[in-house]
Amino acid sequence: TQLLEQSPQFLSIQEGENLTVYCNSSSVFSSLQWYRQEPGEGPVLLVTVVTGGEVKKLKRLTFQFGDARKDSSLHITAAQPGDTGLYLCAGAVATDSWGKLQFGAGTQVVVTP
Amino acid sequence: DAGVIQSPRHEVTEMGQEVTLRCKPISGHNSLFWYRQTMMRGLELLIYFNNNVPIDDSGMPEDRFSAKMPNASFSTLKIQPSEPRDSAVYFCASSLAVAGNTGELFFGEGSRLTVL
């Protein structure tokens, strides 16, 4: 059982469309990170959110951390083929003394031209 | 600057053989992580080192798995004997952990292990 549940598991959209990926848990996190992984490579950090209710924007990507720090979402506006990849959320459980990161299973996003 | 360097990139071996995966973390980072990624289970944390000391090895599957970090610039993950179910991509990651916060993880390109 995953501590962090990501949905959907797979998303295929056309270039120019918008998409939202969700990351949910029953645990409270001191911080939450989003990574993107491309085939044959390791995950690369996109953003870290630490404050409940926080919203961060990175060009066409908008990240939100839930008020209770149990969930997060990633919204991509006007998706491009370069956005294709596996999107992973990772949370540091608040009660963990060394901030161990737990990863979700990921959402595979495919953006076709 | 060089990122996290892992070797080998690919390894194919037969069941029962010993496998050793190697990792060189980013210079100056004080934390090192070994993860395993499979389609079924996603990214699983195997073991975490801080200042070369193993802090959490609760994710190590069983006694066949062992990890060492003899110094700040090198770590190994060993599987002996290997089994087909160990087939996966093994990632090493490093970070600069401060005050109980692991910070951003920098991942290597992974070692793809296939055990026949």
C-alpha cells in the first residue's frame, strides 16, 4: 500500500490541453516535492512546497499544497510534448525525525503533438 | 559539475550470482539514498546514509541485500545471491540534508539489473 496515492495513473492528452495530477495521503507532511522522470533517467526535482495552502508556479506548471498538508496537485496549462514524463510526488512525513521521503507510484503523462 | 554517478548502467546476471552496484554522490552532499524502481511497486527506499552512517535500512528487502558507504564519495549496494525478483532499476541519490530536512534529491541515471 502506497503512503502517497497518485491519480490518475496514466494520462494521454493532445498538445495545448490542460491537465491536473493529484497526490493524496492520510498522513501530514512537513514538505512535499514533485519530480519528473524521463525514460532512462533518474527523477529531477520540479518544486518543493512546505506551507499548507501554498501555491507555486513554474512557467506553465502550478503546484498546490493542501491546507492540511496531506495532499497536493500539479496543473499543467497548454501542455507541450516536452511535458511528457512520469510525474512523482514525494512527501516527508511530519513525524519522521529525519524527514524520510516517501514516493507515490507516479502519473505517466503523454502529450501528443 | 558532475552529478551522481552510478555504475554499471546495465547488468544482466544469472540467478545466484553476486551483484555489486556502485555510486559516487555529488561532492559536498552529506546524505545518500538507494532506491529501487519497478513497475509494480514504484520507487522504494532501500537504505539511507547520513555522513556515511546508515540511518534507516528498513527498506532493505532481506539479508541478501547489503549496502556500505566507506567514505563520503563512494557507496555500494550488494545483492548476494541474486534472484529474478530482484530485477529492477536501482537508483542512487544524494542530497545536502540540513536540520532533519533531506532537501532536494539528486538522482543518478540508475543501474538496470536483470536477473535471469
